[in-house]
Amino acid sequence: MLKEWETLKMRTTNSKSMADEFVKGFGILSGAGLIWMILAGWYRTPSFGGKQLTAEVSPASNIYEQMAYLIMDAMFWFMILGPLTFWVLIPLGRQLYAGYQARGQ
């Protein structure tokens, strides 16, 4: 007789759902990465001979630069945490929920 863990390992996953999660994560990675690279290229590249995309930003002189700095930082973290959520946390949650349901039966 198989133990509960072996039955969880043998259970098939919904490949359509997994492909959807991958595409969502990849879309977030691509879109947020593109926006971050554009803004970082504008505000974090003082010269092409020095640091590029990682240099310190100058103090914001107006509200539009402040908004750009905020969006740039938000897109960086969205680029990191968005795919992590769709590629790791959501599948992990589904596996844990499936295990919880299997244990309850």
C-alpha cells in the first residue's frame, strides 16, 4: 500500500494551469524588466564610461522625477517578486492544498 506522500508524488498536475502560471510570470518579468531598464537607463546612467543601471540617482528636482524613482523601484521589486509568486508560491500553495485534501479523505 502506498503512503500518502507517494500518492501525492504520483498525482498529475494540470499542465494547462502550469503553462498559464509560467506565462503570467514571464510576462511580469519581461514587462516590469523593460520598464525598469528604461527608467534606470534614464536616471541611473550618468555616463557610458562608468556604472550603468546601478549608479546612485541624483536628488529629485521635481515631482516627475520623484514619481519616476518610485516607479523604477516598484518595477524592480515587481520584476523579482511577481515571477517568484507565479512560479513558486502559487504551485506550492496548490500542492499543499492538494495534500491537505488528500489527508482529509
